[in-house]
Amino acid sequence: MTTQHSEMEEARAASEIRRFLMQRGSGAVADRTFAALMLGCALSIFAIVALILGILILRSRLSLHEFGFSFFLRSDWDPVRGSFGAVPFIWGTLASAFLALLIAVPLALGVAIFINEMCPRALRTPIAFLTELLAAIPSVVYGLWAIFVLVPIMRRSIGPFLKKFFGWTGLFHGPNFGIGLLTASIILAIMVLPVISSIARDVMKAVPNTQREGVLALGATRWEMVRIGVLRNARIGIVGAVILGLGRALGETMAVTMVIGNHAAIPKSLFAPAYTLASVIANEFTEATGDLYLSALIEIGLALFLVTIVVNAIARLLVFMVTRGNTARAV
Amino acid sequence: MPLRPSRANVGRRQAANHLFTVLAILSTVLVIAPLFAILVYLLFQGVRSLNLAFFTHLPRPVGEPGGGMANSIVGSGIILGLASLLGIPVGIGAGIYLHEYGGGKTLANAIRFTADVLNGVPSIVMGIAAYSLIVVPQKHFSAFAAGVALAIMMVPTVTRTTEEMLATVPNAVREAALGLGIPKWRTVITVSLKTASPGIITGCMLAFARVAGETAPLLFTAFGNQFWPTSLNEPIAALPLQIFVYAVSPYDEWHRLAWAGALVLIVMIMVSVTLVRVVAGRGMLKGGH
């Protein structure tokens, strides 16, 4: 009897709540609107990529029609005669990015291993923070520093040293102005380092501790533990980190523009001035006279866009294969 | 294979271990060295060149001593404010979709992937895109175009951090709110978003710091200006742009100003990044996995 009574009361109470809620109207409309709005925001990311691609193709169609694919095979860049070819810039971009990675990858991996596997716990956060600060310095400040500090050092000390001891390789002949391919690559290396090391750290962190313990239990030294237990398991992700660094190096503009020398010819030596895809845009875009000139520059931008999209997509897939989406942060 | 370890073998392995330890420490030192080299030199040159005029005066023509970058500082503020206003809401919205609505759907994965890829697109390409989209139809450079270029660069960073921060909010909190009969949109805003807000603010500040120093997208959108900004529809001065112009100029006086500008810019960025670290370090709701 009493239980029945309380049940009835509960039912009435529930209906009162229900009535109250009905009075306030249904949340369905607001809910759907909100969900649609959020979906709109998310889809805008697709829209941005599509818009960039569309507008770059549209504005470079003059050059696309005029030169076709041969644009990427011709090596003369002569705005006066209206003859445009991107080979010197492609060459300069690839050479500087490759050299930068050559310098940056061993260092970045060394730092990542040190922070993750060797460093005393107390030092871990400060060192990680310092390497990330390196990423916070703007490109133009790197360029400024490079012009006034790195270039004189290259001209006076490092350049002559390299020429004296490694001149036989043939990589260092020609006059050494301080500015040029090698200087640009060094500053580029400093800039891509934090990108590579922070992703490499994420990837290494994703390797389960049991792997390390297993190798150590077999009597391995620490280096063997890192090599067999960590690096071997994380290698795909590390390759991803390196490719991500490559993407950054290909598109880096200001610092490179300030020290590479900006000369549209295929460099014959590491001291020679060169030109990259990004820096030719930065330098000549506002001075481009004539529609064909402008559209050729935009086509270079289009090429840069497509290449970095592909490079980044590959890198992200490789990193994802190791971390399964458990990265600590978006870089 | 003998199971007994040979002495020579152990020695070689230990030597390799020591060598590797030394190399790892050496590379860490080599990486941190340029950071200090840059910061110390910048501090030295910048402090020497900074004065009150830098913050209050307009740039002077070549040959006239003095002058400052007051208009560039204001211009940068305007451009960055505009970029944040445009980019942050879209980024947060996309992040909310990815975590609260997308779940493991293919669409959400595709958006996440696109955001990551967009993050790696060079900033100069954003500059050309904004130029082609806004400057060409309008036929003049503008602060607005610069703001749009930087906003596009902010969106992916904000999106991904918002999503990651929402993932740290325990589902029990959401379920409790929904169980009280609160509609989902309201739950998302007042419960999920609010709980994750310190982390999301961190993400926004990081995105801000990242675009604050960008020069390449401003070259053909903001373009630069010798005078005070008066409207969003005209060329505008910006700090990184002015640093670039002065750095590549042949005049000592302008080099001095470039150093001062670089110091101001980097202090701005470092302060926001460090602030973010402090804020993010505390007050975050932990657990929930």
C-alpha cells in the first residue's frame, strides 16, 4: 500500500518535471543549430584548403597555359624577356632543405634521446622547454641574427676552415661571401630542429616501457636499449618526424631569404648564392611587373603548396602509425 | 655462439655506450647553444637601442636619427586582434565538432588530418592566397587581408588543441550534466568547454604566439606603412615586416631599430608562451581516462 502510494507520487513528481520542461520548449532546435554551427566550423577547414588551391590555380593559369609542365624543367628566369622556369629555385630549395636536415636530424635525435631516455627527471622539463623556445623565435629574428652574427662568422672562420680542410671535396670552391647556400642551410637547420625533436620525443614516448625493460633484462647497455628497444620500434614515426621537418624546411621563407644570396642560378658550390621557391616569391612578388611574371610567381606558390601538402600528409600518416593519435600536442 | 661473455666484447659495448652518452649530451648542448647565442646577442643589441622614442615615434626617413616603430606596434596589434577574432572562434568550433560530435567518424578523421596538413603549409603560401583572394579584387593592400592570412594559420592549431583539451574532460561530468536534463549544446558550452578552458586558452595563446612573428604572409597583404593606421582598408605597418625591411637595409641607424624591434617582438612572444606554461600547469582538471 505505502509503496504503491510513493510510486504514484513519484509518477506525479516526474510529470511535473516533465511539464516544467515542456513549458521551456524543446531543446532540439537549439541543439541541432549548435551542432550544425560546429560542423560548419569544422568543414571550413576543408573549405580553406579548397579555396587556397582554387585561387592559386585561377591566378596562375596564365603561366600554366604558357609553359605547361615545362615550367618545372626550364632553368632560365628572365622577367625582362618573359621567360620563366623554376629549376634554379627547385634546386636551391631541395639543396638547402637537404643540407639542413643533414645537420638537424642527428642533433634532433640526440636531443630527443637525451631528454626521453637519459636525462635526470629534474632537467627534463627545462631542457624540453628550451628546445621548444627555439621554435618560438620568429623567422625574421633568425634572419636578423644570421645577417649580423652568423654571416661574419661564416666569412671569417668557418668558411676558410672548411675550404682549407675540405676543399678537396670540391664542395667549397669559389668565393666565400658569408651569405650563400651553406649559411642558409645552417640557419634552416636551427629552425627545423625543434620540430623534429619534439615529434621524435612524442614517438619515443609512445614506445611501451616493457620494450625497454625487456631489452635491459637481457643485459643490454643503455645505448643498446635505446637502439633495440626504442629506436627500432619508433623508426617509422621518426621517419615521419624527419619528413615533417622537411616540410618545414621547404617552405621556410624569411630567414632563408635574408642569407641565401638570392641569385637565380644553380649553385656550383656550398658557398655560392642560391634562391629558393619561397624566397623568390618573397623578394619579387611585390615588384612583379606584368601578368605573366606575377602568374609565374603564383605558380611557384602553387607548387610549394602541393609539395608541402603531400610531404606533410605522408609525415602525419607515418607519425600516426606509431602513436595511434596519442601525441602530446599539435605542432 | 658461446654464452659466456667475452671480456673484449663487453668492453666494446661499454665503450659504445659511453660514446653514445657523450654524443647525446653534446647534441643537446649544441642545440641549446644557438638559443642562448641568439637571445643574449639580441638582448645586448636590443637593450642598447631601445628608448622611449621607439615606442612613441613614427619611423623617420633615412639620415634623420631617432624615430621609432610606434605605428608598427599598433599595426601588429590590429592585425593580430583581427586574426584572433576571425581564427579563434572557427578553430574552437571545429575542435568542439571533432571531440563532442565527430567521435570516431570518417569525416572527423578527415578533418583532423586536413587540419594537421594545413598546419604545415608554408606561411608565404597563405600570403599569396590572401593576396589573390582579397588584395587583387580590392585593388589595394589592407590590414584586413593580413588578418585573414594570419587567421587561416591560427585555425588548425586552435582546432587541434581544443580537441585535445576537450578529451581531458571526464565523460562522467558530461553525463552528469546530460542526466540533469541539460541540452547537449548547453552541456558542451557550460560544462565541457568551461572545464577545458585553461587548456584551450593555452592553445589560443600558442597559436597567437606562432603567428605574431610571421612576416612572410604580411609582405603582400599588410605591405607596410610609414604612418599611423587609420582604417582596416589600407596598407598597414607591422612589427615583423618593419624588422625585415630595416634588417636588409644598408643603414646602421635602421639596423639599430631592427634589433630593438626584434627584442620587443620576442619579449612579447616569450611572455605569452611562458604565461601559457604557468596557466596550463595549474588548474587543469586531471584524470578521466
